[in-house]
Amino acid sequence: MKKMILLLLMSVGALFQFCSSTKKAQASVPKVTYTANVQPLIVNNCSPCHIPPKGNKEALNTYETAKANIDESIVRINKKPDEKGFMPFKHPKLSDSTVNVFVQWKADGLLEK
């Protein structure tokens, strides 16, 4: 009788092992947007060169222009300061976390808001 109860308990335990929820609570990570995340970085790090009317380089002051130039922007901000085309020109290299905002914005689908 004891063997039978033990076997029954083990069987029930094994059955419930597979019934547990496999979904883990995932923290909701907000997506990077132009308005909230990218635009402030452009204003702080790319002006006055890329912000009209003072800037005489490719304008990056709107969502449309930033979106259209994201691939080139990522390439240039990832360059080393001694490489041709490095941005921001005549300024220190942007931090990895700042560069990652641009990369994540592209990965998230180039959302405006």
C-alpha cells in the first residue's frame, strides 16, 4: 500500500512538473522613438552643423531627415576619431550608450513618437 501511494505521489508530481507555466513575466521595455530619444541627442551632439539655419551639412533636424540618413549616421558615429568621415567632427566620440540609442531606434522600427 505504501509503495502504491508513493508511486501515485511521484506520478502526480511528474505530471504537475509539466503543467507549470512556462511564461515568465517580461519587463516592458519602451521602444526608442525619434521624439523622446533621438531628437534630443541630435540637438545636443550634431548642432550647429546639422541643424538649419546655421548648419551647412546634411540637415538632421526633422524626423524625416534623421530617418532617411540613419544608416549613414550610424556608420559615421561608429568610426574612430582618426578615421575619415568620423562624426561628430572635431568633437569627442559619442559614448557607446549614445550610439546604441541610434542603433536601437533603427532596430525598433524608426518610430517617430
